Amino acid sequence: MGERRAPGLRIRRADQVAEERKRLLALAGDELWGLELLRFAIQQAVAELAGLGGMVHLGSPGFGGGLRLAVTSGLPRAFTQEWERVDGNGPLPPARAFRDGAFVHASLVHLYGGLPDQGATGNGEPDGAGRGSRPVGTAMAAVPLLGPGGPIGTLSVVTASSCKPSAGRRAFLDLLGRWAGERLGRHAAPPPDPGLMGRQEPPLPQDPQAVGTWDWDIRTGDILWNDAMPRVLGLDPATFDGRIDTWMGAIHPEDLPWVLSDMDEAIYTGRMHSTEYRVCRQDGTIGWVRVRGRAVLDDSGEAARMAGTLWDVSGAHDVLEMVTDPQAQSSESVSAERASHIRRLAGALAEAVTVRDVVDASADHILPSFGASGLMLAFLEGDRLRPVGFTGYPNEFVDRIARRPTSWSLPIMGVLRERTPIFISSSEEYIERYPATADIPAVAGKQSFAFLPLIASGRPVGSCVVSFTDPRRFTGVERNLLTTLSGLIAQAMERARLYDREHTRARELQRGLLPRELPSLPAVTPAARYLPASTDMEVGGDWYDVIPLSADRVAIVIGDVMGHGVAEAVTMARLRTAVRTLADLELFPDELLSHLNDLVSDLGDDFYATCLYLVYDATTRSCVMSRAGHPPPAVVHPDGTVRFPDADPNSPLGAATPPFDTVELDLPEGSLLVLYTDGLVESPTMDIDQGMTRLAKALRGTVSGAPAGHRDHAAAPDAAGLDCAECLESLCDTLTATLLPGRKRTTDDAALLVIRTHALASEDMACWPLPEHPKAAGEAREHVRAQLRAWDLDDLSMTTELLVSELVGNVVRHAKGPIHLRLLRTDVLTCEVSDGSLTTPRIRRAADTDEGGRGLQLVAALAHRWGTRYTTTGKCIWTEQPLKSESPILLPEQAGLDLYDLLGEE
């Protein structure tokens, strides 16, 4: 058993503890400030009363004389959430202590009816969940935090006993309240004049020119304002960028936490209270403004905008005394200098678009302002922090942060749980407070840290770590300033994260809608560029495609859906799919555009698109083109001359009236076709004619698709090998760099498609007329056999003879002349049979007893591809076979077909 102590000894020990606490208060320096100061006061009060926990409420000019919960310690969230707002005229202990300026003690059991409305039912009583969350049978002691002008807040302790504290303990609590209130009041904005309490707020100035009006879009951060608003804030109207961040940068750094808190409350509740705060004007003076406004809700009932008025109320405050007092003047000068740092950072954050921009702006302004050597920003994703940018830290430190869940005992995680910053002055202090991760200072290579929570719109979004190479005692002003800066960074980070997310989705959507790669074809060598607009993140409607057709023909298309956004991107995808489907039917360009025009018209009156569609034929070295409101292509001949085909552009799709005009062009071997959208040649500072002139100048003198630096290669004997995939890519870069230098402030997307044409050599073509006679099939087989032997393609002779026999036999039986047979050798062997009939064949299912009807089944089985297209004189049926067969030949008997029935009698 322990030694029994006399009661007097216990009393002396209690007195000694109280004296030690008083000496501790006297020793506490200016490094205690803000939330750290309040947390220290709570710890001392709870220890003195052997309480369960404590909390501090602060009065706010923007809360109608009420109290707002500032910091808690030792109390669960379920309990404190009902004390976040306290009516200043209510019966709760914090309100009474604040109102009366004296100690208050009360049992919580008797206070249910006086708790805030958040936990109350319709009759004003707390609901069941709130009742169950309170420790039953506890009491609360509250004392005012007395500043120079009166109470600025209250300190409350929840105790397990309902007995009143002794006189000595009450005296210590009073001392603690005066001590904390005095230190907090040294730098905090002065509380409202007690003489003004209950009186009407200062009226609007009589002169309308002195009243600033504003309309803030909460989602984008943009502000609409009149000419008076920048003048009231002390900003230059000519340079004010209309961003909420810039407005926040003008607010006095010591008042900014209140303003940010009021903004969060307004967004959360939809109500914005009238409030006053100081602004640091660009001329170096300090002024007071009063702001009031109202929320504008969207369809979902959430605050989408805030609108209101503000005016100068400096005359209502004793500014003259502050100016004539040298000490106050010096203090204001220092404050103005610090405000300048915030203003520069706020301006940089207002211009920041991406998360990378926010990280760079924070590092550029925070590190030199505080002499810090390291900064890291991390996003909260699920139960982990993901570092998104850092400077001055080794990768090992960043990896340690990324691998740990937020439940881990790291201060960067703890600030998110407590929503309050943590300042570490030395590595020894860190090791003492966080022994489980004592190696962190050594891993980071730092001695002192400021761990800051990033809170945006009332919820944690991440953490910020500012660190120093040497030990550092953070002053109260530095703590307050860093805490304020973390609020600005949090808002910018959340906005930038949304931009990055949407920008990534938009680019992924755009890439998915455009060709992943252009086909490499014997008839053409293509190269392309897509350049998104630099002023927004929405997807555009520009598109292009290269589509292989039959007989060494190629369809080339480029288009532009007017507008930007998902709807326009979907329309573009529909058009591209429709063009591919219609191109597969081998329609003429004007007919294809007529079908597209119907499609766009059916989408509604708000959809329009331009389009250029052309078909290049390598066998004739010509192309046929139609366009709907689209700029003409640039044609570069082998001698370097550039021309734009002169033809009616027609109206855009959705507004056009068919038929569309058609233009035929002859293209010598090695010509260039340059297709583009208006974003490449038109801008707010350049009309389309000027842009086309610049394009022609950039193309003039081009040899075989090669810019100046590549002409020697293009002129070399093996230039066809270069043919200039490499040269065309370089040409695309040259054109975009010339026409869109730097891509600065461009407002439209741009697409560029460069095509180098190739002609099919005459030795790779063979054509014969055939008689309109049953023996035509035999003649066709003889021509095929001889030509394939000359081309050293004997392996394809049997299948080709079978194919040509069926095609010619069909023409003799079902169509009319003239009949022609043509063979083309490219990367495939093409066999064409043309006639004068417009009737197209189709595969049908033949019954077991049918004597015919299986010919096209054989064609489909033997050919790699086959199809029909209309010509100016009739139709053409064609088949394609790879020059090197990758699969065994399917013989007729293997397909269940009779060879002699297919070949017919001769």
C-alpha cells in the first residue's frame, strides 16, 4: 500500500501546480499565435479542471454577434458539431460568458433546449442522435477571452463532475482567458464597437458612384463588377483581372481567415452576412470596407453565385489614431509588406490553370518570402495522400508520404484529421512529438516544418509542407500568414485539379475520335496534325480521315463541326462514322455530301459543319472533289507552284441545298494536297484570305513534300523510300509553327492533313475489252494467265481465273456491254470487270436443288475483299487478293461448288 498523505499536503501540491501554470503562461513567448495559442489555452484549462476536453469560440462581425467554433481538443466530433454555431443571445455557457464578460458554469443536462438548431427537431428540442452524442451528467465551465476592446471569444471546458470549480481554479481560468484574449487581440482585427451592437449597420453612401457592386461565379471564380468596386478595394481598375483570388489578395492578412471562413459559411448555408474587414490598398494605406450580399441558387438548390455591394467605411473607424501612432504605423507597414506577398501569390494563383501551375506559383512565392528550402503539395485521394508537386525534398521522403495511409502517425496526415496546422521548430521537437516516425527529419534533410491542411469549401482536399534546413521558431504572424496562404492554395488546387481532370478527359475523348494512325497506302503518303485551342479545355469538332477504296483509289476527308464541347464532339464522331460507311459504298463526292447534309439537318437547327471530301485515283493521277463551306485545299505541284482550286464552296452541312458542285483535278506524280480547317488560317487578328496567303507562301518552293532542310533527300534517287513520311512530318511541324507561332491565345482548334500523291506505273496495269459472248470468260482467263505469268504471280493464277470466270459469266448472263477486264498490281492484286449495266449483284442463299446462284459465294470465299462501284458508264465489280497468300486456297469443291458449273460451257 502507498503512503497516506495529509490533506494539507494535497492542497499545497495543488497550489504549487497552479503557480507553475501561471509561470508557464508568463514564459510563453510570441511564438504562440492563432490556433496554436488557443489549443495551448485549452490544454491548460482542461488540465486545471481535470476536464474531458475543451473548445474555443470566437466572435465574428459576419455572424450577427454570434460565436463560431474555432478549435477543440479532446472532444468527439459528434459532440462538437452541435456547438459550431452559438447564438450570442442564447442561454448556452459560451454565449453567456461572451455577453456578460464573466465566468459561467452550468450543467449540460439542463441545456438541451438551448443547443443550436442543427441538432434540433421541429419543436426546437435536440433529436435522438444529438441527445445520445452528449456525455450524460457532465457540466461546462466557460470564461471570456478578454481583448483590449472587450470579449473576443470564449474558452469552455467540459467536465465529468457537475460541481462548480473552486475559487482558485476559477481565478486561474479568468487569468487564462485574459492572457489568451490579450495575446490574440494584439494582431486580430478589432471586434465590433460595443456601442454599435444592436444598431443598424452603416447605410449605403448617397453617391451611387461610391458603391461597388459585384457578382461572383463560385464555380469559376470570375467576378462581374462595376467601376467603383476596384476603387473601394484600392485596386487598379485597368489591371484588375476580375478574379476572386485577386480580391482576396487585397484583404489584410490578419482579417483574411475571417473572410475565408465567412465565404465557406456562405457557400455552405446559401447566406452571406454583412461584414467589415480591412484592405491593403496599392497606395500603401489601410482601409475598411463593408460587404454584404446574397446567394443565387442553381436548380439543385446549391449556391452557384454570390452578388452584392461593398463600400468604404474607413471614416467610421479611428484611422487617424493609427496613422499618428508611430508604433501602429510601423506595424501597419510590416503588415502591408506581408500583404504584398499575399497579393503576388494570389495573382499568380489566379492565373494558374493546372496543378503544375499552382505548385510552381506556390514555390516561387512562398519559399523566398519565408526563407524556406522545401515545399510539397499533396492531394487527398481516398485514404492516402498523393504528392502532386514538390521541390527541395529527396524522392525517398516523397515516397514515404505516398505509401502511407492517412491514419498513419505523420503530421502531414494529422493536420487533415484535426484541420489545424502543425508547426515543428526543430528535429528534436519532431522526434519528441512523433517518435514512431523519428527518421522523417533525416530523410527529408530538414530541421523545421510547417504542416498545413488544405481546406476548400469546408472539406479537406490535401496537405502542404513548408520546411526549413535550420531550426526555426515560428512567430505568431508567420503562423497566421502561412495558415492564410494555405487557404488560398487549397482553393486554387481544387480548381486546378478539376481543370486537369476535365482536360485529361477531353483530350482522351478527342484522341479516341480521331484516327490513331493514318494508313500507309501505295497511292498516298499522309501526315497530319491536330492542335487544340489554347484558351479552353473543351473538345473540338475538327476531324480528318484517309480511307482506302478499291482499285488503288483513296478517299480523303477533313471537316469542322462548328462550336466546342461534348455535343460537337459527338456530332463529329457521327459524321466520321457516316463518311466511312458511305465511302465504303463508293459514292461520288457530291452524293456523299448530300447524305451528310441530311444527317446534320436531322440533328437540329443548332448544328452545322463544314466538310471537304475528295477521291484520288492513282491509275489516272486525278482527283474528284466536293466541299460544303470548307476552305479549298492547297495543291502543290512538283515544280513548287501552289494554287487553290477555284470553285463554289457551297454552304455548310445543315444549311446547304444539294446538289454540291464537283471539281476534277489532274495531279502530276509527286504532287501535294494540303487540307486544313479554318483554325489554321483564321484568327481574331488574321482573316482567312491572309491566312491562305501565308499558307501558300510557306508551301511555295516545297519539293516533293520536303521543306527546305529536306529537299536534298527528296531529290535523291531513293526519295520514294523517304516518300517522304519523314519529310511530310517535318513539313507539318513547319506549317504549324509558321501559321500558329507559339499557339498563344488561340481560340479555335486546327487540323492539318498533308498528302503526297503517287501514280500507279503503267507496267502495273493491264486492261482488255471483252466480247459480249459466252466465250468471253475463256478469253478473260487467258488474259489473266498470261499477265500473271509476266508479273511472276503464277501462284494466284488459279484463284484469279476462277474469280474472273464468275464475274465475266455474270455480266454475259445478266448485264450488258461494253465489257472490260482490268488487272492492277499494287500491294494487292485487283481484278475488275466493268459493264454498262446499273444493276448490282448480291449474294443470295441457294437451295440444295437450285442449279445456280452460288457464284458470288465462291467470289466471297476466294477474294480477300470484293465489292461493286458505279462508274460514269455503268458499274464495276472488283476483287482483291494479297500478293502473298497467308492462307491456303479454298478450292471450289471444298466450298461445295461444281467447277464446271461455275466456268460454264465454252
